[in-house]
Amino acid sequence: ESIGSHTPVTPDVPLIVTEGNYLLLDEGPWPRVRELLDESWFLAPSETVRIDRLVARHVRFGRSPEQARERSLGNDQRNAELIAATASRADLVVQLV
């Protein structure tokens, strides 16, 4: 069941799964978020898989394959490098192939 964005999560909820690229950053508001988590997992696909999936997602949302690849290897790549550097803060790193 989906919980609305304004519905509080009560203590009787046994499991909450959240996702976000920035959850393990050590700057800004993110360290406070990490303190609220019992456990954090970092999903680490191979670079080939990550880029292929990202290009495909950009194409699905209307970019040409060339535009999608350019975006994926430009701004998105810099962001991916920032996020990859946070993997050591996770409780578990799951390598995806």
C-alpha cells in the first residue's frame, strides 16, 4: 500500500523502504536522514548497465538516442561519480551485473 506524502509513518509500521541518490551524502540535510535509517543499502550496477539503463530512460522520456547518451555521459555522469563516492557509508553494497 502506498502511503501519501502527508501521512505520518507510525511506529507500528514494520518496514519502510525508501530510495534516493543523496541519502548517504555527508553534507547538507542528508546526514540527518541517515541517522533515521536502521540500515542503508547501496545498489551498484556496473557502469555499462548503469549507462545503458540511463540512456534508455532518457529515450523513453523523449530524447533522441544521441541526446540521451550525451546527457548520460555529461551531467548525469558527474552526479553518478558523486553518488558512487558515498557507497562506503552504506551498511551493504549490492553489486548488480
